[in-house]
Amino acid sequence: MGKSKGMTSREIRAEMVLRGVKLKDIADRAGVSISAVHQVIYSVGRNKGYRIRPYIAEAIGRTIKEIWPDDAA
């Protein structure tokens, strides 16, 4: 069986829309800026956002490994 590719940023955002979750909702729960959540979802820069990932996963009803299989903390 092949390796799971995880979810793309578009798939994460689609799940958020389906569940009515906004970036601000995740940012508030994680105690970070909206920009920080955006950076994790879109993998901007070097910060992989390991501290924020659990909040994103919880918000869309997925595990960290389902979203980021190769980098899960």
C-alpha cells in the first residue's frame, strides 16, 4: 500500500467551509493570529505550525496524520 499524501490546503479549506469553521475560530482556540493559522494551512515559510496543527485537525474532524502524514508531530 502506498503512502498517504495527506490533505492539500484546498481540501482543508473545503472541510472548514463545510463545517462552518473560520480561520479566526481556530486562531482564537489556539491563541495565535489568523495569519499564523493561514501559514500552517498553506505551508508558508519554515514554520510548520506543530503547535497549531491539533486545532486545525480538531476543527475539521481529522487526525494530524490524516492531514500531514509525513510531518505529524
